[in-house]
Amino acid sequence: MSPDFDQPIDRSGTHALKFEGCLQKFGRADVQPMWIADMDFAAPTCVSEALLARARHPIYGYTQYPDSLCQSLVDWCARRHRWQAERDWLVPASGVFASLSAAVQACTAAGDAVIVQPPVYHGFRGAVEGCGRRLLHNPLRETDGRYAMDFAQLEQCARSGARTLLLCNPHNPVGRAWTPDELAEVLRIARRHDLTVISDEVHGDLPLSGARHHPLPGLAQPGDRVVALLSPSKTFNLQGLGLAVLAAPRADLRDALHTTVASLHLGDANPFAVAAAEAAWRHGDDWLDALLAYLAGTRDLVADHLRTRIPSIRLTPPEAGYLLWLDCRALDLDDAALRDFFVHRCKLGLNPGPDFGPGGSGFMRMNIGTPRRNVEAALDAIEAALG
């Protein structure tokens, strides 16, 4: 049976942060939540069945990561991304953000400079500064709504002594699925300056209509200092189960990751996360294909509606993911007023652009991972508020 993404699901009583965190985040609980990267769709049936099967065994004790889990990810990467990872490269850990932080700590020393490319996922800042490293900005360049990396400035950052680049591939929030040529240039710069690249690829399974995700390790040469962060969380909406995998082809980086993951006590497996992830990676292809088609349709609906009925808000359609980067600068509102406009006049909870660092002013991030009727209602609310 094909998944019905139009079917609304009542999430009350599930302690969903996306809904129950609205009062704290926006100052009111009655906004339509379109902020945190969490979808309102039922997980694949294969995942639910695997969780129920595991729950029927009445012992939920200490669990290790089985080889079958890692093999299911290796097979998934080969099938979906034409990347032949190796089992020995993989370091499973508990939690995406915790794994990102662990990778930063494993690849750098206290006081080292770490490059980020804003506007970018706000967790990057916490992962860097939270463990005593210094943040170094390599802002993306925007031309007519399309973003590109500033390679000349990236090279300057590397020359200045930075040790690591945190790459967002695909990029959150601007929605770029970086091309092989762009990623090859990142690797060339990293090679010249002995720079480690930690590539956050948790949105990598979500390329839309014609785009393709290119895992960075799949383009790297032997010896390149590359770590990729992988997870089923964004793909199958399993964020609450907290499972991630760090992939490092270089043995020294892999050893450092193992050591850091162990020191931070991130190596214990959640038995339900293991069951869900393995089921998703083995049997979730058809569900994901249907999801990608649905998300592309919603993205195109928003782009058409803004172009024809709300031209003061611009959108360059994202190449991957379910997060839209709305350019609201033509509304001529400062960031506080823009946030208030969406919260109090539209009753919509979106992420303000400044949360994503330099280059975010005048933007809002909208999550369209929800039944299409909710997106249509949000667009109608914006249109009505603008008069």
C-alpha cells in the first residue's frame, strides 16, 4: 500500500518538541509549527513493524551495534548514492548532534579554528564553540537567490591555520545539493592545506526532482582527511531514536572517532534505534521514493504560489530536503518585526534567518514536511496578513 502523506496525524500526547515547544519558542502555543526539521508523516510500515517485533521481546538491556546494521547502511549507500562504503569505515554512535560534536573533538584540539559556511545549521556553532574551538566564517555567496561557495575565501581561511571545515552536504538551510565539481574543489583545497572536512550528510537521502546527492567520501582520494555524518533520522523521521553513523576511510581519523565516541559514552546502542534503522535501510526505498515525489510537489506548489500571489517573498526552490529558505527582504521589516509578523499576524512558527548566522537577516526557514493542506493554509495566512 502506498503511503498517504496527505493523511493528518494527531501528535498530541507524544511530547513532540515541534508542537509542545511552540510556547517556549514563539511565546504562544497556537502557531502552526513549521520550524524544527521533523516531518508530520508516519514512518514506513517496515519500521513500525520492526519496532513492534523488537518490543515483543520483553528484555531491553544493553545492546551493541550489530554488523547487520552497518551492512544495511553500506548496501543503502551503494543502492541510493552509488557510493561503495566499507564496513570498517563506520563508527555508529548515539545522536546526530552528539556525533557531530564528537567528530569535531576527535579531529581538532582545544583552541583550533573550525570553518563553517553560513547561513548554516545553527548546531554547527554549538558543536564548535561548545568544545572550546574557534568559529571561522566562510560565508556562502548569493547571486539572484542561488548560493555558491566562496572558494577563494575558503582557501584564505585554510591558510590562516584552520584545521577543519564543517561542510553541510546538502546545505541546510539554503537547499543546495553540492555538485561533484564543487565538492572536488573543496577536497583540493583541503588537500593543499591538510584540512579535515567533516561533512554533515543527514539530509543526503532527500534530493528532489533531478538533483543528486554526492557523498563526499565517494569523491575523495585515498588519504584525504574526510569524515561523513550519516543517519536515518531526517530521511525516515526517526530523530527521536537518536542514531548516527560516522564514516571515516582514514584509519587514524577512524581511531580518533572510536576513542572520542567511547570517552563521551556515545557507543551504547538503543535496541529500538537499531531495529528501526536496519529496517529502514533494508526496506524503505519505495516509501522514500514516494516521499521525495510528494515533497517535490509541495515545494513546487509553494514556489508557484509565492511567484504568482506573494511576490514580495522570494524562493529559490531547494535541490534537496523539506526546508525552504524564504527571502523576505522585500517586506522591509527588521528581523524582530519579521518574526512577529509570522508569529502574531500569520500564526506560523518558522525559524528566523538570524538563527543560521551571517547572511540570515531578512530570511525565514519554513518546514514543508507536513500534509499539503497545512502548507496551503500557511500560504493563505501569509497572503491574508499582507493584505
